[in-house]
Amino acid sequence: MKSVAELKETSRSKREKQEIIVVGGSAAGLYTAAKLARGGRAVRVLDSKPELDPAPRSLIVTHHFRKLLGPAAAASVRNEIRRFELFTDGRSAQIALRDPDLIIERAKLIPALAAEGQNHGAKFNFDTRFLSLGPNARALRLEVESGGQKEELHADHVIGADGATSRVARVAGWPPVETVPLVQAIVNLPKDCRPDTTRVWFVPDDTPYFYWLIPENESRGALGIIGEGSGQETKRRIEKFLEKKGMKALEWQGARIPVYRKWVPVRRKIGNGEVFLVGDAAAQVKVSTVGGIVTGFRGAQGVADALLEEAGSTELRSLRRELGTHWLIRRALHYFQQKDYSQLVDLLNDSTRESLGEINRDESTKLLWNVIRRQPRLVLMGLRGLLMGKRAQ
């Protein structure tokens, strides 16, 4: 009879021989691949492009990004933000950050994540388009098109990291997620805008979200908006806003961003195999600000923990609570009118602004309760916003 140690070793050896296929070279997919490869698992990444050539896009993340990514973060960081300025209807408020936010370049982040995965043994198949999957005698069979030819691949686990319109999710039976357009214009920074300061404008007649200006460096920044209609309508709105502010677009960036409505289960069994979703494919996005890099990494960490059989991992449960809190905040804000935002800015006293500066957006539950404790009148505003939302439905 084998000893407990021998049984554990046999189980570990069996796991290491199982192949995991990640579909999609997204940030969350590459992060998952690197984590699994570092854990000794056989990982293959499929990407439909001939090579990793991500579209440029400036993103703002909290300092938690560095904690999650480690040394690989340095390649993508372009600037540090130490202050926010909020504007609405002639009013303004400033929030100083204890730990700086980071401006990162997606086109730098993706290759850095891929290099880390390759360094740990992950393999990459480019020019390979995922078509379908189904069960086979062992686990899963994938049909792909590579170099114009159809072929079959086999895996024990498949991870869908192919974005908000994930084909993996659709084929495996997940319902589609709602998306909204994001449009950004690269602009010259106004002379009165410091390169360490992000500006946010609340203009509910244009968007239930907000406009932002995030400085990439001392001379340029990205001015963006999240819309609810078509991408063309959203671009027209930002063009008018740019004209009003006396700015000119040097170049344009855009994407479709998933909207979190409720928790998307990330695991589904098909035959003897398992399919997982990470990142935008699972709508792992902070719907209050529509940011998904850090939350996507956390979802990827949770899936990697499950496949590596990390006992006691609570990452997915913690992420679910985090996304739920952001959804509550979004529901409260989504139907605010200009007068509501004006009142909101007026209520940001010194103590409340201190909380907003000390606790980052990736700790939303802690942030929410600290803000409410320091400014209880915000509870009434939130409840009014929720009632406005119910009347609008």
C-alpha cells in the first residue's frame, strides 16, 4: 500500500501532466498562464493574431497593480498620479492620494506578461483562432483554425480569456455580457493641469459615468468617456467636450467594456473537463469606474489557485464581494442629475476626502464604510439614487 506522501506525489505528478489551454492573449489570460506555468503546470496560450501586437491604450490603476504583478509591472508604468480633481457645475474638490495611482500602457503590459509566462515554460500558438470545444474520452477537444487549416487540440482544462464577447463563454453555454463603449482622445495637457493630477468631470447629460483626463507624462494625457449608446454617439459627445475645453485630439483609442450586473460563475464542467473564464470574459470589472485590470488579475489568481489546488484560497469569494460593492455604488450614482453631483461634491468634507485618499478603489467595501462613517449624509444621497434607479426601470 502506498504511503500518504506517495499518494500526494502521484496526484501532483498527474496534475502536472494535464494540459491547460488559455484562449486569448488578454492581460488576465496572460497573467493566468504565468501563474500556472510558475506552479509547474503545462500551459498553452492560443491567440488569433500573428503576433502579440496589442492596441495602445492608457489605463489608470491603483498601486495594488504593483503588488499583484511584481517586477513585471515596471515595463508598463508611464506615470504616477498623486491627486484627483473632481468637477461638476462650477464646483470642484481635490483628493490627495496616500499611495499613488499608476498610469500604465496596455501595449507595454501585454508583452511583459507574455514574457513572464514564457520564462516559466508557457507555450504560445499565434495565428490560431478558437472555433469550438466539446467533450472527448479524456477531457476536452478543441477545434481551432491555424494558418488557414482546421485542426484539433486536446486539453484537460480550458480558460476563456478572449474578452467581453468571449467565444469560449458562448460555446460553453454562458450567457453574453452587456458592453458599453469607451472612447479616449490623446491630447496635449492643458497648461494648468499638473502631470501628477487626474481630472474627473461629472456631466450626467452626456454620460451616467464621467469624463476623465489622465496625464501620461508632462505633456500629454488621455481624455476619455464611457458611453451607453453606440461608439459613434459616444465619440460625438467627447468631440463636443474637447471643443468646449479648447483641446484637440491627437489620436483616438477605443474599446467595448463589459458591464458587471451580477456575479458570473467562472467554472463549468463539460464532460470530464472544465472550462473557466477570467477577466472581461467574466465581466470582472469595477462597474463604478469601469476599470478591469486589477479585478481581472484577481479573478485570474482565483482560477489559478483552483487549478493549482491551493487550499484555503478565498480570492474568488473576495472578488465577488468587491464587485458587488462596486455594483451597489454604480446603482446609487447611475441616475444622478447635475444637482445631485453638486451636492455630492459639497458633502466631501476634509474627513471624507481623507478617506478617499487613504483607501484605494480596489478596497471598495472598506472605502464605502469609512466614507459613510465620516459623512453620514451620503447614505441619504445613495438611497435617493437607488430609488431614482428603480423608478427609471
